[in-house]
Amino acid sequence: MKTNNLSTPVRILLGLTLSALGGLAFVLAFPPYEIWPLAFLGFVPVLIAQYRILPPKLSSLASSVGIYVWLQGYLGPVFAPIGTFMRWLPIIAAGLSLLTDAGQRSFNNKTGYRWFILSGIANWAGVEMIRLFIPVAGTWAFIAYPLYRQVWLIQPVSIFGIIGMGMLVMLVNYLLALILMDWLDSRWRLAEDIVRVDSRLLRGWKLAGSLVAVLWVAASLVLLNLPLGTETVDVAAIQPTVSTAANAMKDNDELVQQTLERMKTQIREAGAQFVVWPEGAFLWDPQVDDKLDLRGLTAETGAYLATGYGVFTEKGLRNEATVLSPEGEFLGVFGKDHPVVFAGETSLSRGTYPVYDTPLGKIGTIICYDLDYTDTARKVTRQGAQLIGVPSNDWSSIADKHYTHVVFRAVENRVAMVKADGSFDSAIIDPYGRILALAVNPQGGEATLVADVPLGSGKGTLTSLLGDWTGWMALAGMIFFGVAGKRLERMTTNVPPRK
């Protein structure tokens, strides 16, 4: 084994370059680039830089730089048009990583890398769990999202949730990093503080990692081929040329009225049994004042219509969705569960999750930003929903990303979902996460999506029942390693470096 005495400036330059490349790999894994295998590899160069290249006192720069490049590349374009504090999220996350990872290299050296993979997975997944409690975070950039088109791989999400899928992704990253570190250590001694990985430990993790991966894929294929035994429903998502909500706020009343009339024509042309209109399609309560004669429209077309609407009050906004039957009956009201607080939005009627028993099946609704959290779709599914309408009103820079969230909400709960957007991205998703119809246009534009979609079972899944249980486990592990780290160091006898 050769000693490689790299100078400190070279170590810093090489380490930061590797970290930035790792962050870039994660950016390329996500839409719009969608080189999804990079999700399983992107953190490897970051870990090599952190544990083998950078000087020990600067080791946490690796994860900080990698996370900054990744989040800036992915979230930067999303929030740049908004101009709120959200544009600072990448640098905030990088700063937190710089502080929290400062002792990780020392900990793993002192414990002989016995906890390297477990603590790494727990910390990553624990942070994802914490983000579900933050109103401005949600599941954006969860590491499982690049896999949204890999239906053969993501079915165990119905058991382990999206955080469980992310734990598998990070298991692969950490295991590959451990293997590569062992290979590097067998050829060069890159730093004085480095402790070789015990060969038995490495063999054990190779076996365990391979077994987990094989079992995951096998379970996914089995779940993908389990029949639902439910009826199919002809559904439609109506996407207008322009957002009626945005234009109503600008008092462009004539354009709004023309667009709404065109949306009514789109319903007639779709000929579907269940139709979804966007979030805030109009700014009044249709149950109080049916200005658009929606009762006549549903009677004419024989369709159930799920539509979003907004009502401004002295206390704030009622951002709601209702379902209107062909018989002219409004079945109930759902209030948006997760208002976009960073945009100043309120939702006064939030907190109930109605599901409507219809001849088509059991229908529920959620609204836009509710997609970015796991709990709302889960609560509606627990009420027996088989089909969920999703009125949304996105902005252009999230058009190529937001619809991917619908895929995971569908698989988590084994429920069909129909997302109709104000102008940018609409989708019809079956209970296995297959995209049956999709319209994505960052410049905005009309679309009428129609598909026959199988209903969900109405029974939900283990994820529907237990929620983000893998996230809670990861959070517990994160706390354990944070509290017991010093004790684990004292209990561990390091294995001497192998010759």
C-alpha cells in the first residue's frame, strides 16, 4: 500500500470537485434530465471526498457542497421566479449539513465503519421525515422521485412508503462508497487518520445489500402483477390555455370567462364519466351561485365533475374542491390541507377528508400542494377512496417536476389519481403508478387528457394504514446515533489496518 501525500490545497480542490460532481449527478437523475440510475450513484463521490480526500477538519464540506449543487440545480430554477425566501433553501440545507456532518469522519474512523451504512441511511431518511413537518418543505427533491417511471421497481412503496424507497437508494450509495473506499485503501494510504474497513464487515454488507436489493425487486414485480379486481372508469383532466385563477386575480374577467366557456366545451369533447378541473377554476362558491350552470353541464354530459374554486373572506381564503353529480347534487367540500404558506396562502376550511360513494366508485379530492406531502392522500384513502381528483394550479418552472409526485401518492395508497392543472402539467395515474396520460408544457397550453383507469381497491395499503413508519424508524435511528455516538466510539475496538 503506497502512501499518497497529497498537499492540502490539492486535497481541497479534488474533494470539492468530487462533491460538486456528486451533486450534479443527483441533478441529472431528476426531471427534466431523468438519468435515473444516477440516483443510486450520485452520493458516492461525495462520500469518497468526505472520508478519503478532504482534510479531516474540512470533511463536512463534501456533503455541504454536494447538497448545495444538487438542490441549487434542482430547486433553484423552481423557486427563482417566485422571489421569496424559498430561493435560499439550497444554501440553508448546505449550511446545516456543514454543521451536522462535522463529526462523522471521526466517528466512523473510531468505530471502524461498523455503523457507516446504518447511520448514513438513518440520517438521510431522518431528514426526509423531518421535512414532512415543515410547511415549506414537503417531499420536494426526495431521493426516490427520479424513479417515478420505473413501475417495476417502486411497488414496495405501498409497504415502505417513499422514505423506504429512499432508504434503498441510499443503501446502494453507501455500500458502493464503502466498497470503493476499501479498494482505494488497498492501493494508497490517502490520509493518516484513515482506518481500513474490516473485510468480514464488508463481506457482510455486500451480502446484506445484495439480498435487500433482490428481495425488493422481487416484491415489486409480485405486487405489480397482483390484480386489483376493480372496474375501470373513463376519466378526464381538463387543462385550460391559461390559468383562470391567475387571471381572475389580475381582473382579466373577459379572458377568464372565455376560458371557462372553453373548459365547458372540453368536458363535452372528453365524453368522460369523471372530469377534473383545476384549482381555483373560479372565485365563488358554486353551491351558492351556479354562475356557469355546472348543474346543466353535468346533466348534459352525464359526468361527475370535481372542480377547485376559491372564496375570499375577511379571515382569508377558502381554497376548496367539490364534486358535482350528473343529478345536480354537490356531494361535499374538501378544504386544501397544505396551503402554500410561503406564497401567503390560507385555507380556512382545511381538516376534513370527505369521500363520496358514487355509482362509479368511491371518489375523493385533494388540492395541488397536498401532493407534496404524504398524509393528505393517505387520509382520503383511509376513508375508502378508490379515485382521487387533484385540482392544481402550478407555475411554469415546476411543470416538468410536480406531476411526478402524483405517481408516488398513487402507489403509496394503491389509488387512481387525476391531476388537472391550471395550464402547465396534468396527468392521469393508475393505482400502480403508471402514467396513462400526461400533458407537460412549461409555457402553458390547453390539454384534454382522457383515459380508462382502474379504480383502487378502496382498502388502501400498509403505507395507508401505518403512514410514514419507515421515516419514524429512521428518525429514531438518527436520534440514537446522535445521542449514543460517543458511547459507540468507546465500545468499539478498531481493527488494525490490513497489510
